[in-house]
Amino acid sequence: MRSTLFRTKDVEQSIRDTEAPEHALRKSLSALDLTVFGVGVVIGTGIFVLTGKIAKETAGPAVALSFVVAGAVCALAALCYAEFASTVPVAGSAYTFSYASLGEFPAWIIGWDLILELALGCAVVAVGWSGYIRSLLDTAGLHLPRGLSGTHEGAFGFDLLACLLVLALTGVLVAGIKLSSRVTNAIVAVKVSVVLLVIVVGAFFVTGANYDPFVPPAEPTTGSSDLTAPLVQLLFGYTPSNFGVLGIFTAAAVVFFAFIGFDIVATAAEETRNPQRDLPRGVLGSLVICTLLYVAVSVVVTGMQKYTDLTVDAPLADAFKAVGHPFWAGLISFGAAVGLTSVCMILLLGQTRVFFAMSRDGLLPRTFSRVHPRFGTPYRSTVLLGGVVAVVAGFTSIDELAELVNIGTLFAFVVVAAGVVLLRRQRPDLHRAFRTPLVPYLPALSVLASLWLMLNLPAETWLRFGLWMVVGTVVYFLYGRRHSRLGQEPTGRS
């Protein structure tokens, strides 16, 4: 039983599987495309909303340092992803990496986890996009019927705009990865331009007095003993504090989630022309760019308006209104709406590639691993998942679903970091175009940092995540284990 559950798939076999014509994805992406994908998925609601929210409630102007800490944690994971992605340039990201190092059952678990993470992430972002669009429509005097405006304020409804966005992006993804990258390039260009304009223009309205104090005095948070409390509090009695030096790290556990998505670059490994060279550049390059933008925006917004006066819903836009420039506030709202489009599309892209890889391995029905004869994309899995996510987005309110996305991402980080160490020991002969430095110490630090952030999530989030994993385990034993291609071939290693 143990050898069956932990049989590994050779890296060479994984690469050979990508050469079968009916299951081969088209290689058309460059390092620039990958970097744009990374920036496109990371720069979203975090930069437009989270900066002000965390400054007001947790860290004050020192939120800039929280972004640096969170960026450092992501960098640890990014270095591990870069080695795996350049060594195993196959679709599936953490799922494929786990199959090569940890074994089939751990790979299934991480793949099941990624499906949940990316599906809910896409749905949540689509709902956020819908909110911005409705706001712009309201400004123009156009109003959607309440029943088609989503579930909010206790009222149940269908979010028509969120559903239509996902369906439209599904069509773009079916039409081809290069078309998807061109659409993303255009969207990201608009989004980054808006962010840079905010930084440059906002810098003229910065007042030094707003930075005093840069690190506000510490304030203990109100403890809670129910499942809404962070797991670390229930286990160890530790209660995080707001503001002060510890508040910087408490905020880092929250703003970390503004970086979620850079790892999706690795899911496009199989569609990259030169993955050994371009994947590390795309993963690390996008992370550096996003960290710099987050820090710059947080410095500007806390300098424009006292952190205690920042609003939670639209801090950047309202900061410009506070200094008498509503035009820039409207431009920010437009940039947010445009930006979330690319986030939604790349999350959906990542999910379809993980599903495709699992299907090609036989752990899910093989019919979903066939590619379109003209477009070279996994059209069946894209249409299926796009339809499911569209329905979920139509009936979803954001709230706790975002926390499930967070814990899923951190769990993937832990698995990838551990996998780097194991694959180094199992296959020291493999050519690694990029090598994670300081192995095993850096991956161990990445595991510890990710686990710490996971412990800061509510206990109820852990329960929901555990339930999803139980369902995944049942599916594996009922279907995946019996249909696994590796189990039907003598090439898998135990």
C-alpha cells in the first residue's frame, strides 16, 4: 500500500508525456510573457484596497515594512518554485513537482488543493471586479436590477457581471495561450500605468507629519476563544497585537495574501519556449516588481492621509478625494476594474493547467487532457472549469472564501519547499538550470515561514480546508488510484 501511494513519476517520464501530440500544449511564451502573467495576477485588490486597510487597522505607516516582510517570505517560496519549474518544465506547478519528489498521493492532495485555491480565487476576484463595474455604472447613472447584483447585505441574488466575466475569459483561454498573453499584456500595461501614476502624482501630496509616528504604539487585540480566532491563539494562547513592532509582523501575515498568484507562473512551464532560462526569470522578476510597487503605494497613501483617517473600502481613491482631486480617484477605480480582469483570467489559466496535468496522468478522466486541434489548448477542461467557476462566481459572496484561497496557497508553498530537498537527494544527477541556494536551510526557512502564516488563519478556515482534503482523499481512492497511468506502467519508481 505504501509503495503504491508514494510511487513517484520520473522527471523524464513527465517530460515525455508532454510530447504526445493529442496531449501536448503549444510552446509560445517568453520570459517577458511569464513576468507579465505574474504581475498581472498579483497586482489586484491588494494594491488598491489592502494597503490602506492594513495601515489603518494593524501597522500604520509601517505597513510598507510589512510588505517587505511578506515579500521576503514569498521570495523564499519563489526560489524553490524556480528550481522545480526549470527542472520539471511540465504543466501542473506544485502538483507536478510533488509527483516527481513526494509521490502520487501527496501529488493528488496538492493538486486537489490547487483546484480549490484557484477556483475560489477566480470566483472571488470576479465578484470584486463586478463590484467595481457596478460602481462605475452607478456613476454613469446606469443601475443593474438588485436581483442581478450578487449576494450582499443579507440579500440573495445572482451576480450577472461576475458570471459573464468568467465565461468571456474562458473563451479567451480556449482560443489560445498566446492570445491570452496578449490580452494580459494589454491589461497589465493599463494597470501598471495607473499604479505608477498614483505613485508619481500622489508623491506631490505627501505630508511628512502623516508619517509620525511611523510605528504607532502597540495595541493588544481582543482575544477570542471560538473558531474565528487564529489557530495559533487556540493552540498556544498567543494573541497577536496591532501596531508596534509586532504589529508589523501581524500585518505581514495579512498582506502576504496580496502576493498570492506569482506561483501560477510555474503552471505555464510546458507552454514556455525556453523554460530552463525563462521560468526562473518570470517567477522572480514578477515578485520583485510587485513588491516594489506595493511598498511604493503604501508609502504614498500613508503620506497623503493620516493612517487613522484612511478608509477601508477604497483607501487610494478616497485619499485623492481627501486632497481635492476626485479625477485621480475615478482613474484608480478604473484601473482596479481593468486590473482584476487579468487576475481572474490568470487564476483560471492556472486551474485549467493543474486539472489538465492530473487528467493526463489518469488521476482524473483522461478525456479532459485532450488539446484543441487548432488552438493547442486543453479546451475540454477549460470549458468545464470555466462553467463551474462562472456559476460559483454568480452565487458567491467574498467573506470567508478568500481565507480558503490563502491556506491553500501556503500549503502548496510548504510542499514545494520540502520537495526541493527530497528531489535533490533522490535525483542529484538531474540538470538544474536554476538551483535554490542554501539547500536545505532556505527551503526549511520557507516551510517555517509559511506554517507560521497558516497558524495565523482562523481555526474555522482549517476545518473547511480539512473537509475539502477529506473529500479529495475519497475521490482518489474511488477513482484516481485505480485509473492512474503510473500504476498501469512499470516505469514508476517506489
